[in-house]
Amino acid sequence: MTLTKTEKDFIKSQRVARVATVSPAGMPHNVPVCPVFDREHVYIGSEKDAAKVKNIQANPKATVVFDVYRDSWRGLQGIMLQCSARLVDEKDFKRIRRKLYATYPSYHTDAALEPDDSVIIELIPEKKFSWGLD
């Protein structure tokens, strides 16, 4: 699956996205996250024991949505990516953590990501649906 330049630029411009996962019991779970887009993938940090992490470990499928809402529905924009998900290894953890800290300066002091209690989730897009990005 290939993203257009417009889609990539839109994703990179968004400071918040929503990630949906499904629990082993089939319960949907949807939370806001602070993403980083790098090398065609989306990355998010999380505590190791978070529901989204447990869900991804049981079912490595997730959906992430980036969107802009306006009261006037003219100009609505967004993209939904249906993804495979995985927890990154230690080498990628350090590289992506640097990107997360650079993008969100308060991350380092307010929600530090350390390998003993945190993970970084890689979302690998497989399908997409976008609107208003033409």
C-alpha cells in the first residue's frame, strides 16, 4: 500500500490521532495518541501494561485515524489506516523514541519512555481510506 505525498503530509501535520484495537474478548478499544510518521509507518509510545498493548499482543491488527473536524462539514479532512501492529525491538525503540521526543518535547519529561516500563508500537498500513485530501 502506498500513501500519496498529500496523505503523508497530512499525517505528519497531525499532533493527535486515535488508535483502535480489539481485546481478546472482542471488545473494541479506542484511544487518542501522539504519533510519529517515519518510513511509511506510524509509531506511538505506550506503557507496557496498557490495554492497547495487550490487545495488539493478542491480535496484531489496529486502525489509526487522523482527521480534522469543522462545524461546517465543508473542508473535513482525514485518513484511516488499517494496519498490522507490532512492538518494536530495542534498536528501533531508541531511534523512534528520539523522534517522539523531538516531535513532542514534553514527552521526555512528562511521559518518559524507558524500555523497562514502556513500548513503542509500530503500525504498518495495509489499507487506507481518506477524505478531503484531494
